[in-house]
Amino acid sequence: MTETVTAPQGGLHRLGIALFGGALALGAITLAHAALPRPEPIAPAPVVQPAPEPVVLVAFQSPLPDHAINSPFGLRQMPWEDAGRLHAGVDIAAPFGEPVLAAADGVVTAAGSAPGYGRMVEITHAEGLVTRYAHLGAVAPGLRRGQAIKSGHPVGEVGSSGVSSGPHLHFEIRDRQDRPLNPLYFLGRRFTEAQDLPVLAAAKVSPRVRMAQVSNIPESKRDLMVAKGLIEAGD
Ligand SMILES: [Zn+2]
């Protein structure tokens, strides 16, 4: 045995030499060498880039997160009307005074009163999308046209101003041509590109007319109801 073993594997080698003699031991050493893990070439550590945050064009959340929609977008016939008419938004019933929140980042483009809507706030968002918050009991103090507003900030409180049959929020989303869009296509969703906005689908109106269930007839509609014989004067 002239071969010099330099690798530190004494125990195994000695066992091999004692049992099988020189030639076999040489084989054992060769095998042991083959079994040694080869040092891996040291590759440069890959540079881990954090995944880029998706750029959010616009994200919508409910203006009254703890309350459900109780009257959807679509054709609706009120008891004092002869035919269905587009309910251009959704109604969310909530108690008087409940804070109404901005549904997305934007700029306040109206804060005041409008016929039918009563006290209302309008916000314009990315791509000209507009949200409206109507029948408010009050507009948030200090809220002014032209001011930037973040999603989730209060725009006012729930009321029953304008043509309304009880405390609720009438909430609309419109496109830049002022076409009403079904808010259900937007609430709880975020969009990264303008082409992802479901504007065409959301603008579709089903031909089905729903009869509205109204528990309190608005004062302004009472005379009409009486004239039609739908209610008795004084109801
Ligand atoms: Zn409504």
C-alpha cells in the first residue's frame, strides 16, 4: 500500500483494511471517495427582487360596510308610478346618523343639495368614474368641492332627505358620460387598468321590472297616491 489517503475518513478505511486486505481496501477507499459529496460550485446567490406591488387604478369599498343593499340597481316601479323606471343606484338601509364613507379615492365634485337626491355628495375617481351619495342627513363638516378625499373617509351621515321613504343611502356609480352603472360590478373590487373596468356589463339594465316595497310613502307622493286611489287620504 503506497497510496496515501488524505481525506479524513479513518474509521471506514481502517475497517476495510482489517477485513479484506490491501486490494479490497483500495477498492473500499475508492468507493468511499466516490461517495463523498462533491463540493458544489458556488453559484452567485440569486438577487431576490420583491414582487412589485400591482399599481391600483381604483379600488371600491362599500360606503356603508356593515349594511346590506336592500334595493338593487335596475328597473323598479314605485307604488305611486305607472311604470318601471331605472333605479340608477343601490339603496342601503341604515339608521339615521350612520357615517357614510367614500367608496374610493377621488376628488369631491359636488357637496350640497340636488332635486330628488336631497343632501348629497359626488366624488370623481380615476377614468372619470363618479360616485354619488344621496338622501344624506348631513354632509361631512368642511367637505368642499375640489377637495381630494381618500377611500373610507366620511362624506356625510345617513338621512332621508330628498325623495326618500326612510333612512337609507342611495348610492350611484356613473361613467364619464354620466351613464348609471350597476355598483355591484365595482364594490369590493380593485382594478389595475382602465380596460379592466366592467363598464359595458355594469351599464346593462335587465328588462325585468321589480315592484318596490315601500313602508313609508314620502310626503311628496301622498297626494298622487290618493288621486290614484292607492291610499286613503290621511293614511
Ligand atoms: Zn335609491
